[in-house]
Amino acid sequence: MRTQPGPFGPVQVLIRIAIEELEAWFFGDVAAIQRAYPKVSVHLGKQARYRDPDAITGGTWEALERVLQERGYHATGLRKLQAATDIAAYMDVEANRSGSFQAFREGLRRLVKEGDRDA
């Protein structure tokens, strides 16, 4: 979303509201989860519960914690910052299946593209 120029020059604003947790974006790239945590099944994304990352019920961080703990990771509880660092290192922004991630990605691209035109 682009706003009108203000008294100090052009203003660019991108509005995206994350309804669920960031972990839905991780479930959008199961290959990244599996590369970060090799004991997690490569078939995780084919399970009905995880096919639509943005529709995971009961909390996405809780689901990620369960998946990782079942494989022996984060035994004392999900360390969100560590998991985010581990998984994000392998994420493929082009292949992510999360609709909310795709909307965020495309919004950023539009914002950068508009900024390049103004330069």
C-alpha cells in the first residue's frame, strides 16, 4: 500500500497483519524444518494437519513444538528464537506454501519495486 507524499517527502507503508504465529511460515517450508532438524520426516507436509500451514489449529508454535519434541528436539520446551534461527537458515522464499508468507513476500517486493522507481 502506498500513501500520498507527506511534508517530508514520499512515504511508503506496507501493512500486513500476522493473525497466527510466525511458525505457520515455517510449516510452509517443511524442507527447511527437515534440513534444520534432520529427524523430522520429509513427509510432514503431506499430513492432513500440516498441508495448509495457515489453517493449523491449536496454535502453530505448539504444533511445531510437538513435531520437534516427538523427534527428540527441544525436549524442555520450544526455544522459539533458536528454532527460528535454525529453520530460517534453510527457508526457500520462492517455495513457501504459506499463503500469509506469500502475501508478505509479494508486498515487500512491490514496496521495493516502487522504491526503485522513485530513486
